[in-house]
Amino acid sequence: MNAVDTNVFVYAADDYEPVKQAKAVKLPDQLVQTPSETWLLWQVAGEFLSCMRRWESTGRISPADVEANIRDLLAMFPLALPTQNVIVLSLDLSSRFSLSHWDSMLLAACIEAGVDALYSEDLDVATTYDTVTVINPFA
């Protein structure tokens, strides 16, 4: 199973980074066509919405754009909701791999959802954290 980190979805919406935007726009289409299921992690949806709200507060996008972007994101993949086990697992991952709070939470959510490939540029590429391998879609 797959998951995509927030940064990929942000680049897909960000015309300030045209090279990364082109790659980010293609990735969800490619994942939909693969036999392996892809999950949208709740944390990713929340972080994406937070970014869109920041852009809205600076006048970069409109409230209608925020709503359209989040609705498009939610329509891409099934949403995986975390349980309390994600918090406990994140503490373990954070201490074993010296990860930030949010990175350990993301990886814990991946492990709980059965994700084995996380598309992200924010973690060590080609590193496997327990059962989750990080793939940089921009490399």
C-alpha cells in the first residue's frame, strides 16, 4: 500500500514551483493506476488544509480555492483515520530513529494503515522505517 506526504499535494497546488508541480500532479494519477491501494492519511489532509488556510490568509488563494483544493484531495484516495495506537507507536519511532514529532506521527499512521511506500521529500529517501520505505517523487 502507498501513502503520499503533504508536501507532494502542496507542490501540486503550488505554481511557484513548476518543476515539482508537474511531478506532483502526475503522482496521484500514477498511483490510481497501480494495483496497490493508496491511502490519504488524516494528518496529511489536516496539514494540507492548514497550508491552504495560510495561503488564503495571505491572499494567495481564495476561500473557494481552499474548499476546491481540499475536496479534490479528499476525493483522490480513501481516508485513513488514526487510532490512539498511532501516538504510542510515534513515540517509539521518534526515539529509535531521532524523528520529529510530525514525521514520527506520519510514519506511525503509515504503519497502522499497512502502508509500505511513503512518497515524500521530507524524510531520508530510500530509508525503511520498520515497514515503511520513503520514496522521493522529485528525485
